[in-house]
Amino acid sequence: MKSSLRILVALIITNLNAQVGVNTTTPTSMLDVNGTARIRSLAVPSNGLAGNLKMIVASDLGELFELESPDLHVKNGQIVVENNSSDREKVTKIETNFNTKNNWDLDLDGANSDTSTFIIERTGGGELKIKGIQNGTEGKRIRIVNNSDKDMKFEESNINPPSDRIYIYTKEDKLKWSSALLVYTTEVNGGHWLLLDYDGD
């Protein structure tokens, strides 16, 4: 009797840990469905929907994974999509003395790596000449805003390293109370900034 009980318990444990296949005799997961799947009904939590939601996603092999999305939220019982980061531009203000910046360090590889707009405020000096900007990376876009009544001028220069240089593709190269868009590329001459858009006064 005891022997039979041991065998029965062993079989139950084996079945609990076994892989189950639907339309397959060789399951590769705890539950392996060879075909489509459907859930007839899903219960809503007794306290309602709240907070962030998790999604079930499938790999190209049909494996299911849990994915938590920071963009999916519940508001007033409704599922909404909100992007709280990538659709917003980071703006940084920089106070500086207007002079010549050969290799201007805007900390693009540090605290300002995710900054897209720099508002430049003058603390003194005359004209701000920008001949180069450090630490450009492929596809990096920055808008520089001159928040002063003194000129800010971009200049092409043979400064070193060449990767800091600015190439001008606008009719104007000088601005005040306005802005300019620069884009970094490694596709030409090993890498440099392109002045592409200019809002003149």
C-alpha cells in the first residue's frame, strides 16, 4: 500500500512539472501550443485598472514574454498612451562671457548628453564667435539660441581636432535674439558639425 502511494505521489509530481503540448507531441515549454490561441474571458481586478500596465509580446519564434511599458497608463479607468520622455526636448541655459570659442565644451558627453536646445545668455564681452564644438556624435542635433542683443557668429576654422569643426550651409552666419540648428555627421571628412538652419533677425 505504501509503495503504491509513493508511486502515485511521484506520478502527480511528475505531471505537475511536465511540459504540456497542444497539437504537438514534443513540447518545448511548460505550455506549447502549435497553432493559434484564444482566451475567452479575462477578469478585471476587483479594485479596477490602475497604474502602469504590462504587455505580452511574442518573439519571432512564438515565445511569449512580459513587457512593462512606461508609456501605457490607466486614467479614469481608461488605457492611455503617454510618452513622458522621448517626445519632450530638454532645454539647458548656459551663461557665458561672449568671446571666441574654438572648441566649445557644452558637456555633450556628460550632463548635457540629452540636451537638444541651449539657451545662451551673455554675462559680458562683445561678440561670441563659435569656431568649434566638442564631442559631437553621429546624428546629434542641437539648437543654439542667442538670448542677447550681441552678435553670435559661427565660423569655419582649421581648429584641431577636425571633428570639432563647423561647416556652414546657410546664407547667414551671425545671429542675435534668434537661433541656429546644428547637426553632427561622420559621413563627410571624418566628422564635423553642419550649420543647417538659421533664424535671422
